[in-house]
Amino acid sequence: MPMRVFSARHSHLSNHRAAAGIWLAFASAGIWVCGCSQDGEGPGSAPIDAQPISDAGPDTSVDQDTRDGDVDSSADGGSDIGDGKPVETGREAETSDALADDGPADSLDGSACTGWTFWNEGLSGGRADNVQFDSRNSRRLFASPGGQLYRSLDSGATWSLLSQATTGIRQLAFPPVDDAVLLAASQGGLERSDDGGVTWRTAALNGVALSTILIRATEPREMFVGGNGGIVFRSVDGGNSWQPANAGVPFGQVTAFAQNPTDASALTASVILTDSTGSWTTGAIVRTADTGQSWTTVLSTPGPVFQLSVCSANPAIIYGATTTGLVRSTDSGRTWITSDFAGRYVTVASVGGSDCNVVYANAGSEGLRRTTDGGQTWSAPLTSGMTLQAGAQFPEIVAIDPTAPMHVVAGTHGGLFTSTNGGDQWSEAPGIQSVMPRVVAMSPLNPGRIWMGTWGSGLWRREVGVGAWQKVSGLARDWIFSIMPDPKVSDRLFVGTHINGGGWLSTNNGMTFDTPVFTLDNPMVFAVDPANPSTIYIGGQLGGVYKSTNNGASWAAAGQGVPAYIQTLLVDPNANNVIYAGSNDKGLYRSTDAGASWSQVAPEFSMRGISCLLHIGPAPGSFYACVSDAGIFRSQDGTTWTALNQGLGSLKVTGLVHDGVTSTMYATVGAAVYRSVNGAAWSLFDPACPPPLGGGNPTILVDGTSRRLMIATGTAGVLVYPL
């Protein structure tokens, strides 16, 4: 099945003057913020019936020296697995809604800061692509949504936050010798925690992108890790040293290991094969009979192999999830057959620990199914209670209670769900707050109303000073690209969505939405003509710029000469026939005839993305642009641009906003926030108390005489700082 996964870039547009004298930018979110795209891939994956436009599949870049040669076994060049460079400091959550509390956020060094606080009351869910029962204690579970780690001590009934900023945990391992120790295969190497997951450090293979880890059941000092580039490493001394063990493993991403404890020399692994660009090609299951000295391909598939699952009651039985069906081995991985769902895109395969006849599989986008008789019969899709977008009510991973195979926990793009009856009925797990904001907008007619579009968790609204975030139930779409509250017509709201979406219109403040008023795939950004609000523009990921002159009732392509992928738009507030369009990687374009024709300006940007456009000041004012890997630029005429990067610690700018009350500009740059009083020289904003998580979409919140700076973290809701 083809897959369309899109970069979740924060794209934004034009200029508007708020009440209380605050000059901000129309965002794709709508209004008053110039938010910029995050570098790299977006905060979550789209449903499985999507295909990358330019980069299908996972990042598989890895040095050839790492694949074939020796590497330092640890972050400091060879220390024991217990020694390593500290990389993250987390905190133990006192309650299951730790992130919802407006208490002080922790600083990066773990000390309490009084400036930044989380502003997440009411938020729930978020992408959870890993959940595991602790093999040492079946009542203890771990889940790693976004960049966070959560733990349950009561079989998933309640959850608490352990760590906010891990390095991207892909899989956990549980050493049997110490109940407090956790090991993690992560994007940054092999991570270790000695306090049950609260704090982490790099223990080995620093900088190597890992996907999976396995500890030998019969010899806990022997372990394997696998990851991008077809790498497999083996340690026989508890992690003191590591040796390559990937001879015969095809180039790609090693996604899972499977073992039978009765055969100490054998191991099975699944691989997603990739080409030199990182795009998925085919798949394979490989097996070693000599503890990793050599591997043999025992099954080749025309598409990826995503997961392997071993039945602990009989570890000779292994199931695998492939793009052409559910495959099974009954001889410890030596031979395989397609057992069920032949020709179907299977992404999840989990077999019950205490009953090998209980298997869960997700085929296509219909939802999870269950068999209790070893595949002779299968249930209907198990979606009841799974409050996700129709057609996307399926998990990315399923963890089965090793003592009760009908007790399952599912990690989905929209949060964790638990079931005690084999998935017949699901309940959303409480306390998980890993919502990934993609776009934030303030209503120009009501500055106290905030809209947030998330990647995988739908549309949210909050009234400043009046309560918590509330999910907007009138739009049953989980992936939000763009939001624009109408700047002239009260209660009108435009939203751009992904997957069976397009441009949606609400005329009653989000209570209900008309069927898509525009079916352009992936509307990344909206802009409105400030002199004629019935004229609206949409920039898309596939179709360039479209225009409506009748409040969105009908649309037409807005001329020639503009690239297909537009991520930010700006209508000149002083000349409404002049429009600027920022592309994903082809620079900046301008139309001087209201979109009828376009030409490229600023040729120095021609190979870069323009993720932020902002106009500040009375006529003629100044234009600002965020340019990928080049920083912030200013122009007086829209054609000649000057870099304004003095004092910035990085050129990876992820957001920009202007406060007209204090004439201060704020820029989000990686994990830091900078400010400038003249737009030319920058300094760190409160350097003693940086935000605990990096972000973008900076916005000025107005609540009467109170004002706050807000940033969207991308993985854990939003943070605010009083101004």
C-alpha cells in the first residue's frame, strides 16, 4: 500500500494589527504569529495509506565506518555501560496530570525555573509509538510518546511522567539483575537509566541511530542492538565493549529481534531495506545460528518488515508484520509462511505471552483484529472507544500483558488506549500529555481565543483566563496543517487538514464544519486580503497557490510560476495586490497582480526554504523572513534582503513574533529563545532559565492587561512566560 508521510513544517503568513497595539503575523494557524518550520521531519507520522513526497521511510544515514568497522563502545570512548556522558535530566511526576499543572517548568539542568510554565490543562493524547510491559514486573509499563517517557505501576490504569526530553526512545530492555536499570535503543545511541527512567545518560554507541535492543534470556550480560544502515552490535560483557555483528545483514533499518532461549546461538531479526536516499524498498527476515558472526536471509518480502513478536509460552512461534501479510514461523525463525491477510499491509503483529493462540494484527487502515484460535477466525476491527479519526483507528504498536492476553495496551498516533477484553472496548489512558502542536492561532476579533492544530490529536481551543484546552469535536480530523480565524467575520474559521481533508470552514466558531470547501491535498497555509477579506489564498504542499474571491465558496489556481510546495504566504498590508509565497526549498516568490503571475525574488534564497514571513510597522514598514539554515532576514522593498543574525547561537530559526507594546521581537532557535529590540542584534531571553523543551510558533497571549509569550514545544504541548 502506498504511503504519504509529510514533513510537519510550521508554515505561516501575513500581517495584522491587534488590539492593545501588538503587531503580529497572520500564521497558517491564522493570525498574529510568524512560526517557522522545524528542521527535519515533522512531529509524527501520518496514517499508513500515505506516501512520502520526497523522503519515504526512516532516516537510514549512518557512516560506513559505523556499519563495518569498530566504534567507541561508549560516549567517552570505552567505559563500562554504567559510565557515560549525562545527556538528559527528567523529573518524576507527582500526579498523573503532571504536565497539566501550571507549575514551574524544570530547566535543562534540572533546577526549578520561575519563568516558563506548561500551559497544558485539558490536553490529552499524543503519538505513542512504543509501549512495553516490564519483563521483571508485569504490572509495570513504560510508554515513550514524543520525546517523553511515562510509567504505569498499575497495569496501565494510571500513568506518570518520568522524563520530558529523552533522545528518542525506540525500544526498552529490562536487565534482570537490577530492577532500577533500564536500557534504551534510541536515536542517539544506547541510553541507560539507573533510577527507573527518571534520568538518562548515553552509555554506548554515541550518535548511532538504534531501533531495537535484546538481552539474552539465558545470559543477561550478552546483548544485541540494531539500527539504521543495517547495523548490529553485540556485547558479551554487559556493555563494556561492543563489536559489529552484522555480516550478511542487508542495508536498511533493523527493526526487531526475536530469540528462543532454548537455542543460545540463534537470533532472528527483521529489516526494512532502504536505498541510498533512505527510501524504503523491500524487506527481509534474517537469522543467525552463530551469535551474530554471520546472518542468512530466510524470508524476502516486496515491502518492509515492521515487527516481530515471540510467544513466550512457546518461543519457537514467531509472528511478523509485513506489507504483504502476517507471516509466521513455528521453528524459531528458520522457515516462514504467510499465515493470514495475504496481500494486505500489516503493520502490527503481537502474540499473547501466555497463550500462543491469541494474536493481534493490524491490516490496512481498518483497525486492529484479534484471533483466539491461532488464526482460524478473526474478529471484526476492534475500534470501539478508540477516539481517533475514522479510517485511522488503528495502533502503531500493541503490548500484551504477559499474564493475561486479553489485557492489551495500544499505542496510536493520538495517544495510549487500554483494553481488558481483548480490544472489544478501549479506554484512553489518563495522564498522557504528549500532544504535538503543529500550528497555533489567535483570533483577531477575540485575542483571548487560542486555536491549536496538532499532528495526530486534532483541533483544540482555549479561552485565555477562562479554563482549560477543549478538543473541537466538530472536526473529526486528527492531522491539522493550518488554521485561520477570519480577521473580519466573527465565528468564521478555516482549517487545513491531511488525509481525506482539504480546506474546512466553520461559521459557528468551530462547533461544526462544512464538508471540505476546498480539496487541495495538504493545505499548508491560509492568507486573507486585509483590504478585501472575501479574497482568501491557500498555499499547498502539492498544488502551489489557490485563490477564492467569494469567501471560500469556489477556488481557482492563482497563476503560473510558483512552486508546488508553498509553506508560507504574506499579503502586503499596504498593497494588497502584492503577495509573497515562501516555498519549501525553492526560495521566495512574489506576485504583483494578486496572484495572476509570479516571479522569484531574492535569488540568494533560491535553494532554501522560507518558513516564516512577517511585516512590521506602518507603511511602508519592514518585511522579515526566516530562511532555512540561514537565519532571519529583513527587507524594505521585498526584493533586497539583509541578514539579521548577530547574537544568534544558531541559524535554525523555528519561529518569529513581534510585540508592538514593547517593540521587542522574539525568535525561537532550536531549544532557545532570543529577543531583539531592534531586529538586528539578538540576545538570549532569560539565559538563566531557558525553556525545558525547544519549540516554535511563538505567540503573544493577551488577557486584559496581562501578556505572556507562548511557544509550542512540538512534543509536549505549550509553554508560557509572563511578559
